[in-house]
Amino acid sequence: MIPKKSLKSNSFDLYIYKFLDINIKKYYDMNMKFSIYILFIFIFMLIFSGCGKNNGYSESSTEFSVVPSSLTFKIGDSAELSVKSTVTNAANISWKTSDSSIIAIKSSSVGAKINIMAVNYGTATITASMDNKTAVCNIIVGDTGINYVLIYNTSPDAGVSGATGILPQNSYSSNSKSTLPRNAKSTVLKNGRTAYEIEPSSFLSDPTSEQMQSISFGLHKTGSRSVSMQDIGTSKIFSTRDYATVSAACAYRGTYCDVYIEDKYYSGFSSFDKGGNIGRKFDNSIRDFMVRNFGDYLSNGSKDTNEKIVILLEDIKDSYGSGSTSYVAGFFDSYDLYDLSGRNINNLAMIHIDITPLMGTGDNYAMYDESTSYRILVHEFQHLINFTDSVLSRHAVNHIWWNEMFSMAAEYMYDNRYNRIFDFNNDDKSIIRNGAVLTYTSYSINDNAIGANYGLPFLFGQYIRTQTKGLAGGGDSIFKTIISSGYNDYRAVTDALNKVGYTGATSFSELNKNFRIALVLKEYGGIYGFKGEYDFNNVYMPLYESSSSVTLKGSAGIVMQTEPFILNTTNNNITYFNFTHFSLY
């Protein structure tokens, strides 16, 4: 502003003064605003043009990454990895593999780029590091993807059948008629044997509802009876298979069981206290384990866990040694409890266990191994518990398939050295290959095949056990949850899964589908596997070999190795699911 004192006060001068004063003010204000604007621009550029940099690269994580960030390899494949960033000293980047036995670094491990090679099946991570920055490339090494299709009957009722229609040709090689185990490098099949156990189906046939009510009434009516107290060494006559009789002497009297040994074996066995060993194993271990995991049992006419059962060790009459390698290792007979025909004289809760060939053969009783009976005892004791639940709670026998599923689960839970994977993989009579029924109500539905009647439901039980691990009432407890259901068929399973909060399947049909896919994929997580439990990596799913139409009963299914296709069938119960197996190792 021009000082007023330098101006004259006449009107003209005053006009000039005002004019100059106003315009100078405008000019001064405009320059101040412009200067401030320029200052802000300079500060902005200063901040965003490099002040945020540190050691040559940006703080943004997107500017330090491995390219590519993931790879899928076959053995022998190689690739070059590099780092994407604004690094100015990239030569100092170091590289590391999480598992050199799977992914090997074939060049210098320091620098902007490296070369890698897949040397074995598995998963590995390559990490690039520099100062406080890291980036990774995740790598899977597997075989080439193999396409499969599952064709199955969605009905849970084994009595509902449907034809598939004409099927495509298989694409498997002539020496590979089953899916691969999860770990082809260390396949160990347990329970390999030349002699194998069978269970007499006649003892698990379904009585009618009226018979169940009569049996239940008879058991309650005679509930006051007790196991007769025999002196050690004193014999008693028992009914055994096909209403034959056997004389056996008391070898052990315990808290929860009495053990009797067939007379001709009594002296030899007693010399080594083999009957006592079995009785103590039941009293001190098996009984509590079974009640805890599967429920209470029927002893002397009531659902009472404080009374005894009889364990009868005998040479069960079967076809073993007469041109057959099969034998009956043990059985539970509901008619031992209350036989409407009056031909069974036992009137006891009891379990029959085979002596030979289960424990040994010949006259050297020191070499007989009574510990081979423990899993059979567990298996048959579960049948007694299962019968208790069905006859007293619902007057209806639980379906055979899940009764067997429970007994085999009991074997495996008690001692996981024993499983039925061998039976499944062996697939005697090719019933699994050609469409085994899961929800069978008679062994004859699956042609009395060991693999189908034992291996398949065993694996289904382990599938739902592993799938429900971590859920209250699931995991090892899922069988007790199922047996407490108000149903005696497949609905007991879906009811139990709903109770524990399982969300992997919304129906039994979907559960069966997921299970059969799991037999092929054996994924470590998710619904198509056994949650990474090692034993189940060794499952082989037999493949259907023909392109001819096949009739599948309810809950049955087949797996084919073929390119994805659309199934043409007029049966609403028959459907299919295409999927790809990418074996990791």
C-alpha cells in the first residue's frame, strides 16, 4: 500500500490514491495466494517422490513378490523364478526352499532370479528374502490329473434299483485297474493274511417286530437270573453254533465277565493262564472302553453295566481245514439271551470266541496267542451293545451294515493296528468294483463278500468319524451319538450328523457321494478325504471295467476312469459326478 502521507488531499489525488490502493491490494493478495499454492505443490512432490523410500524399494508389499506366486509341477519339471519389485540392489536377494527333497534350487540361491526343479512328489515353498521383506511361491508336485466319474444310486434303500445305461470306455492302463493310494512311496497294507475271518450271518438275521417285543418281554421277565457261579475247573454245557452243544470249564471269574474254555483245550490253556489273560483284559480295559464309546449293554436280563457276561472260548465249527481258508473267529448270538424256539439252553449274555485257528494250531499251547482274540472280543461285544440298544429301546434290530460298521470301528479305535482296508482293497468277488451296496440289510445283498460287507462300511464309519472330529459328539464319540438316535437305519447317521452340527452334507445321498469320492481323492482337508489320517492313504478304489449298463441297488456306486461325460439314463435314482484326481504323493 502507498503511504497516505505522501499524497495530496485534493479530489483528483484522492481518486488516484484509492485506485492504486485497491489494485495494489489485489496484486499483493494474488501473489501471496500463488506463493502458498506453489509451496503446497512442492511439499506434496517432496513427500510422494521418494521420502517414503527405504533401502531402494517401496513399503508397499505389492512391490516385492515372487513371479510366479504358485506352480503345479510334475517330477522333472523346472522353472525360473524372479522377484517383482523396485529393488535397486536385487543382487542381494536370497532364496530358500522349504523342502529340497521336493523342490531343488538349481542355480545360485542369491540374486534377482533362480532356477528350480521338481525332484519328488509333495508340496514346497520357495521364499525370497531381502532385509525385512519376504515373498513366496507355493508349489505342488504331483502326477498328471486323472479324470474319474462316480455313478451311483441316490436312494438309501437297498431295495430300490436302477440301470445306468451304456457307459463310456475306461481310459486306465491294463496294469492299473484301481485308483492309487495317497502315498505310493510307502504303501503298507495291514491285516494281510492267508486265512481270514467271517461272521455267521444266521446270527444277525432280522427278527420281526413281534419277535422283538416278545424277546424284550422275556428278557425283562427273567431279569433276576444271574450267571451261575461255577468253581474254577468245573464244566458246564453250552449251546453253540447251529444249536450244537459244547462242554466248557470255568477258567476265570472276574468283575464283569466269566471265561469258560472248551474242555479239550482247558488243561493246555490253563497251564499258561490264557483264559485268565482274556478275562483280565476284558475287566480292566475292554469293558470300560466299550461302554464309554458305544453305550451300556444287556447282561442278565436288564440294561445294567454292573453284571457279568460269559466269554466262551471254543473251537467254533466251521469249514476251515476242509478245503477252505475262511473261519468264524467269533460271534454274538442274540438267541443266547432268550430263544423263542427253546433250543438254545444258554439264557445268558455271552460272546463266543474261536480258539483254532484264531489263536493257533497244533498241540503246543504255549505258542497260542490269546491276544488275537482281543479285537474279536471288542467286535462281538459291540454287537451285544447294539442288540441291547435295539431290542430294549426300539424293538427293532439295527440294520446290519451299520451294526458291522460299529463293530469294525470298535476294533480300530481299540487298537488301530487292525483295520479292514485289506478287505476293501482285496475286493473278493469284485463286488465293490461292480457296485457294492453300503446300506445292506442282509449279507447276501453283497453276495457275502468280505470286502463289501466289512471293508466298505468300515471305511464309511471312519469317514464320518474323521469328518466330525472337533465337533461335540463327533469324532470318536460319533458312534455313541448315532446309536442313541431313535432310528435303526441310515436316518440314524444323518440325525447324528445334524446333532453334532456337521455341514459337509445335507442328506445321506450327498454323504454317500462325498464318501465314495473320498475313497479316490483322499484329500487332507475338506469333504473328500479322511482329514489326513495316514492309514486311509492306502485305500485303493477298484474301478469298474465294462462299458455295459449295470444295475445299481440303493446306495451302491461304481467309479470309472474316463474323460468327463454326460450319463444317459432314464432312472431318476441314478446320477453321476465327474471329478479329477491330482495325486500329491
